[in-house]
Amino acid sequence: MSKAIIIPDLAYISRAGRRGGSSNGYKELIAKLKYAQYRDDANGHIPQEHGVERWVDCGLGHSYREIAQSCDQLGSDKVLAWTWVVSPAPDLMALIPKVEREPLVKALTEQIVEAYYEARGLDTPEFSYVMHDRLTKPNEDIGERLHQLHTHVILPGTVPALDGPRVPFYNRASNGHVKLLKSISDEKFATALDTLVGLSWRELRPETPKVAPSLDIVMDETPPLPPAEGLSELDHWFPRKPELEIT
């Protein structure tokens, strides 16, 4: 099996929540948003004080309270929110100069979201995301732990319509939606690596097909934060529902 260059993940939070009940979904969303916002490392949280919000607001909100309220207002009857994880491969990110890594993951996240909804024939909905870092297990080849930058993205359960009210939005693996997201993510990251690193990275992933450049990766000038040490496994960061099919 070929080794992925980037892993995008999809899950959803239903209105009813995992156990049913009118408020469980909202409580589940609040818990996940607070966990993403305030988790600093594997052993503790950063202080829950005003000014420490780490969300990048693309219309959904810049704090867990605002994001939860927006999802409640913009969710569909069944889906309160969609949750994504966008995680580039740590060994390939290590090829990129340290100062450029966080701006790259930020740019990748936004362009993948926009390109995915465009490919589905829809306008991009409001969304927010937060960036985390964790240390991987010791690399089998070089014997050291690598930083794994990744983002947690929150999107509402509806999308804007050209005319009339918003419409429900669903991601279904059986309809090829997960495959589409993976293809778009691969294309965006491969194009960025070709530009920032050159073609030498492909020696680490010889099975990766070459793709025609799509949207350029444009990174902002915001200085990156220092990487956090000793972070937990990705699934522990953001517990998710594995199923995607909604009936």
C-alpha cells in the first residue's frame, strides 16, 4: 500500500448526538470545540481566558462559543456540524523550511476547503479552523520524532444557495465524496511541494502521480508560533464518529 502524502478526514456531529436527545449534539460540539481551542499538550490545557482563542475565522466564528452558535443556526435538521482534519505527512513537511510550515498548512487548509466545495458545485460555506502540532512516534528510518502539523476544521451542516434558503449538505463515501476530498488534498499538497521543495520529494513517494498545477499556494506573512512539544495522538486530539452515511 502506498504511503499517503496528506490525510484529510471527515466526520459529522448530528443534532441528536450519539445517544439521541435534542441537546446532546450541541453538547458534543461544545466539548470538541473547547478541547480543540484549549488543548496545549498531552498533559494539560492553556488557560481559558479571553485573548487565547486560536481559531482562524473564515466566517463561522473566532471562539468556541461563536462557532457553536453559528453551527446551531446554520446546521441542517440532521447535521449540526461537519468536522475535518487536514494532516500533511510529517516526513514531507520536514523538507520545508521551518518558518514556512505553519503558513503552508494554513494555506492548504483554506484552499482544500474551497476547492472541495467548488468541485461539488457549491459555494464555500462559513468555516473556522485551529492548528495543532504533535510529535510522532520515533521515525523508523531516522530514529527521531517529527512534528505533525494539522488543522481541525469546523463547517456547518448547510451551504448557501444562489436563490432561496440554505440547503443541507452531506458527505457520503458511497458517492465518492471522501475519494474526491483525498484527490484534491493530494493535488494541492503535491503542487506545493513541487514549488517549495522541488521534485526531489517524489523520491520518497515514487507512486505519487504528477499533477498539473492548480490554484497557487499563497501563504500569509504571519510569523508562525513555536511548535508545541509532546502532543498526543491525532485521534485523541479530536475524537470523531467514523461513519459518514446519513439516512
